Amino acid sequence: MREEKFAGRLPSLLTMAGFFLLWEVLARRMNAAYILPAPTQIVKRIYELRAPLFLVHLPATMAVVALSLTISAALGIFLAVLMDQSRTAERALYPLLVASQTIPTTALAPLFVLWLGYGIWSKVLAAVLMTFFPIAVTLSDGFRAIPPEMTELMQTLGATRWQLFRKLKLPAVLPYFFTAIRMAIPLSVIGAAIGEWLGAQAGLGYFSRRMMTQLDGAGVFAPIVLLSLAAMLLTEFAKRIEQRALRFRNQRQTEQDSKQRRKDR
């Protein structure tokens, strides 16, 4: 089993190794670390700056990511359910959702700082603006993908609106929900970094901007690498939860089908 997993990941590992090797060679040839530091120089700088990076700035950014994902998930679920239950709400809200994504976050982030100050909420708002849209739209598409025949069958059997939502729609959109969360995680990290870059007192985005003013190329890349690693780890964590949740859903569905067959006999 482990050999199969390793064989499946071997192409990506080789591609990443080749990419970093090429990066190392080009950076050494350029010999201008303030423009393009080598990967080994970045790793060395992360170690040198480990105290402020891991004890101050990484926790600050992860707090923004956690809050923005929680708020975006709640807002996205609410909007998707509302649009599913009311076609009028869908026609009214969907253009506004699209319009919210046409405004660059970099243009609004300074305004958020003016409104909310340099605290955590201006960064959370910037991240939510980027994150809630894929959750709402993906869940809305999941509701639409449910075959109307299944809905009509349950209505014919006397299912209430709540039973229809709990027993049919909720299990059906569960894969869409986890797909939306995996899409939203990198966006929340990017939104947090943008908010911190444009106005903050702590965070990896703020630290990267501070290193840029010192012409420290490796110092600029160090928090960026940590942001990428954090996004990949969170996405993998969400994927593991998705696998367990879907396995549990399938087991429950199998048990319910077995009970129903026994009753029919």
C-alpha cells in the first residue's frame, strides 16, 4: 500500500525536485540574491528567522485564515441555501456575487484598514471577500445538480421541505462543499497575505513587505514559502476530512438501504 502511494506521488516529487534544481542553478548563475535567492538561501533564512516567523507572524496569519474560512463557509452556505430555496433570491443575489469578484482586493484592502484599523478584522474582511464566492457558487451548483426526479419522488412520498433538505440535498452537496473548501483555502491564505501586505502590524505578508524594504531577497521569499506550505497542508487536511466524511455518509446510506430492504420483505 505504501509502495503504491509512493509510486503515485513519484512524478510530482520528481517534477518538484527538477524545478528546485533549475531554480538553484539559475539563482547561482545570476548571483543576485536580492532579486532571485536560491532555494538553499531561502531555507537558511527561514532557519535564521525561525523565532519571529513561527512564533509571531505565522500564528497571526493562521488566525486570519481560520476566521475568514469560518465566516466564508457560513456566509457561502447561507447564500447557497437561500438561492436554492428562492429563485427570486438567486436572480437578485447572483449578479452581486459576481460583481463582488470584479473589484481587486488590493484596491479595497487599504479602505478596510481605514475602516477597521490595523487589527485582525481588516485582514479577515479582505480574505472573506476572496473566499466566500467559490463556496457559495459551488454549493449552488451542487444543489442544481440534484436530479429533479429525486426531488419529485420524495415530495410524492410526502417529504417536508426540511426532510427533503436533510435527507436528499445535504448528502448530495457534501462533495461540492469539500471541493469548495479546498478551493477556498489557498484563496484565504492569499487574501490574508494581501491584507497584511497593505496594512498590518504582524503576519507573514507584513513580514515579507518589511524584508523587501531591507532588500533582503531571501527574507522576502521565506514567509512566501511558509504561506505555500501552510496552504498545502490545510488543503491536504481538508481532503482527509472529506474522505472520512464521505466514507461515513456511504456507510450510513448502505445501512439505511439494508434496513429498507428488510422492511420490504
